[in-house]
Amino acid sequence: MLRAIVFIGLILGLISVVVFSTGLLKTTDNAAPVRDQPVCDLLAGPCEWKTEAGLWKVGLQVMVGEGQGAQYQLTVHAPTVQERFLAVLRGESMYMGEYPVPLRQGQKGQYSAHFTAPLCTTGAEMVWRVDLQQGQNALSEAVPLKLVFQSGNH
């Protein structure tokens, strides 16, 4: 009797894993759709573009340290007020997860954040993409550029 209960429990467990794992395998990527976007290196200088709402400008500066200890300041000038504004770091040269960086509102449409890029154990030169989001929603339509920077190359 105990064997029958364990067997039925195992079968039910396997069925539930199959049913629920199919939903987990379908990931929703809030990043910009894969398309040919011009690349803008944030460390080479600010990236600018115009939308119907006005001019956007994104800049990145290395604040302290070199390589693994480098801290960055990201500044975004937006033409309109952004609610729950985030910059999400995603590995461009290698997938290393997603790292949300909340942007704080300053004056006159300026938002900023300080962050340290996650470390890459296979090499010091890692290319990161910065995607702008409002909460969980990507601003892919408002950002026609692929915003990138290379950590460990300053």
C-alpha cells in the first residue's frame, strides 16, 4: 500500500513538473527587440537621440578605480517625467544575467545612478548593454541605439 502511494505521488509530481516547467521555459525578454541598431559606446561620450517627446541624452563616467573595482555614474536626460525608471545591465559579449539599476530623479528631467558592473571571471574586458525601462516595460521604442560600454578598458 505504501509503495502504491509513493508511486502515485511520484507520478503526480512528474506531471506537475512538466506542466509548470513549460510555463517557466517561456521567458519574456523586456529588452529591446533583436534588430540592427546603431551601437553607441557610452564611455566614448554621451549618446543622444530625438523622439517626438524631445531630446534624450545618456552619459556614463568612470568614477573610481580600474578594472574590477570600477564604479560608474550613469546620467540620463529625458524629455518627459519617467516613473519607476531603471537602467538594466545585460551582458552583451557574454550572458551574465540582468542587473537592474534604479535611476534617481534630479532636476529638469535628469536621472542618475552610481553602480559597479558585475565582475566577469573569464576576462577583465566585458561588454555591457544598458537598456532603459519604466518598471518592467522596456523603452525600446524610445531608444533607437544600443547603449554599450566595456568594463575593464579605461
